Amino acid sequence: MVYFPIFPTFVTVMESNHHISGINPHFKVSVRKQKSADYYIHGLKSHNRFVLSECITLLESNLPEKRKIAEAVLNTIPFQNDTTIRIGITGSPGVGKSTFIEAFGLYLISQQHRPAILAIDPSSQINKGSILGDKTRMQHLSAHPDAYVRPSPSGAVLGGTSAFTKEAIQVCEAGGFDIIIVETVGVGQSETEVDHITDVNILLLQPGAGDDIQGIKRGIVENADIFVINKADGPQFELAKQTKVSYKNAIQLFHHDVPGWICPVILTSAMDKKGMDEVFQSIIGFINLLKKKELLNSKRKYQELRWFERQSLIRLKEIAFENNAIKSTYQQLSHEMSSGKLSATSAIHQFEEAFRKLIHNL
């Protein structure tokens, strides 16, 4: 009699009274030796795309030893690099962000630029997984030697970006890419975080995307520097022109943060590769205006301070919950709330008191 059990993974042969393992006895699990910070620093200076990918993987790691190496690499990269352009591209699902970015990226390469695309993919709030399919939607661009496409999960971060997008931008710049494009998740009006890590923000729209009232919605729209109406081709071309008029009228109702800048509304067709030059010239015009008014460096300095504040709060939370007293207090209050013995307001007040008492006793 022969048995083929599912668990554990071996076969027992009863007829010969021998136990034969399904695992190769000569197989050895090799543990990769962690590379030094110098390896990554040298690789970035050599514009090695594979090392660049490894660096971003280090940034995304939860292991403290890998984060230390990533921080050592980041410390060698200047955050004030005014020779690069950081572009945020956002828009609702179905607007054609990936198709537009591939067409725009190939155009940039034709203009002797080296674009890097950081595509943020939405993470499931249930199992925390991401499809990370943007690279497959940019087949020609991702295969080009002068481009780099990196999909990353958004994780638990709201606002359309991931927790390490800003650091990934700096690593891409150190790797020799002069135009960094951040493609946001694309989930709606709250998606404004990209404005705090890029120089210029492009909002991608599709023909028929609202009227004058829709155009003046706050949030994602008021953070845009350039409006691009994609899919302006075929039977949708006339509708795209009407949408352009609507948005141009709506833009006049609110002023831009940069004095003297009037947001352009541009018609493009990613399929026909039309309008890419006008988009790029608008980007250059906006960057030149920022430099002329000495706002580019100050904007990036503000972004560094904001990043410091945001990351400090994340670290403070992690450190606080490493304390057993804080952790047990939180768990106890959560249990009492679940059993209906305590309201959320009372639980928050008690947790705050416990936390303050612990801080004062340090």
C-alpha cells in the first residue's frame, strides 16, 4: 500500500518498510549575507538600476538592521538637488494614468531625459496585499534602459502615496534619474499628499469630467498646478474640448499659491501620443517660475520639515507601544470598549492620563 499524504510533504512506502523523504538530503538553505551601505552607495553612483531596486526594498523593510543601512545610504544623498524635477500625477481610476505616463515617459526619453516612475498601488485593508500591476501596463517604458518603473504598495498610508515615497524619490535621483514621476493610487478628492513630496502636481481628467461646479471642488483639484484632459481623441474629442472650457472657467474662481501662475488646461491623447510636448513645456514653465521667485528650494525645505514631523509621529507611536504598561493599558481599554463597559470618549481620556503619567515618571 502506498500513501501520498498532503502534510507533511513526504511519501511513506509501506511495501518496502523504508521511509523515503521527499526533500533532497543534499539541499541546503543559503542565507544571503547583508550587503554594506558602501555597496549601495557605489551602485547608485554607477547608475545601476538593480542596486536602485535593492535600495528601495531596504527602505520598505520593517527590519531595523536593513532600515539602518537604508538610512546610512540616505545620509550620503543631498536633499536639495535643483537639477531634478519631481512630478506628481493623480486622477481617478480609469482616467488612463498608466497609459499617459508611459507615453509621457517615452517622450521625456526622446528629449534626452531619464525618467523614474514610482507607481503607488492600493493595498487591501483586509489582507494588506497589492497587485502591483503598473509595471505590466507600462511595458515599453519599463523595458527601456533610460527609464525606471517601480510599483510600491500604499500600505496603511492615506493620501495616495506610500510611507517611503519621498525617500524613494531621493534614491532615484541619486541613481541618475533627473525626472521623477509619482503616480498616486487614484482614489479621489482626499489624495493631496503627493503635493507635499513633489515640485509640480498634474491632475489627469477625462472628457466629461464635470462642469464649472465640479471644477472648483476643494482637495485634489485646488492642489493641481496643471490640468490634463486625457483621452482627447476619436468620438470623445469634442467632449474633451467642452471639458477644457469648463475647467478654464472654473480655474478663474480660485487663485494659485504661486503668484503669477495660471493653471493651464491641456488636451492630450496618450494613445495617439499627442499633447506631450505642451504638458512638458507647462512643467518647465512652472519650475522656472518657482526658481525665479526663489520658491523651489524653500518648497523642498518645507517638505523636509513636514516629512520629519510625519515620520517622527510614526516613530513616537512605535516607541510608545513598545512600553508594556502603555500596551497593556491600551489592550485593557479596548477590551472594555468591546464589551460595552466603556465609551470611546472615556477610553481616550483614560489612555491619555495613563500616557501622561508614564511620561512624567520618566
